[in-house]
Amino acid sequence: MMRPYTAERNFVMKAIVTVIGKDRVGITAAVCSLLAQHNINILDITQTVLQEFFTMVMLVDTAACEKSIGDLTEILAQAGQEEGLSIRIQREDIFNAMHRI
């Protein structure tokens, strides 16, 4: 399957990152820093606080990341556990297939 061409890199490999947890200062900064450490670019982001719960969904480009999606899943889950959050990543094509009616 051909990946779309981008001006910055040859390919885009999109994934969805979700973050859920009890709201506190620094969640967005911590997750964004972790993604940046792995050369993951944030393409779009939305977040909200529902009562005391923080929720964030990001569309990211993992093309420049040297880790596999499986490795990223483990890295983000471990970081989330350490921070008291649920952090998950899923390839965009799989996410779309699961949410198609």
C-alpha cells in the first residue's frame, strides 16, 4: 500500500493517540514531550476536561519514528501507567476500520 507523499518526508504513517485520566497540570506537556522524544509529529489535537477527567485525542505521524507500532504501544502504556493515565496508540487505518458503520 502506498503512503501519501508529504513535503517534509517521503511518507505519512498516521496513528491515533488517546489519553484519559484524572485531570492535573502537565498532562499535555508530558505526552507531547514523550511523542517528540520518539520523533512523532502531532498533526491534530483535541482535548477536554469532563468534570475531573482529562481526555485527549491526537492524530499523529509516526513515519520518522524508528520504533514499531507495537513498541510504541508498550512505551506509551508504560508511561501512562507511571503517570496514572491510559495512553494508547492505534494505526489510523485500523482505527477507521473499527469505527466504520
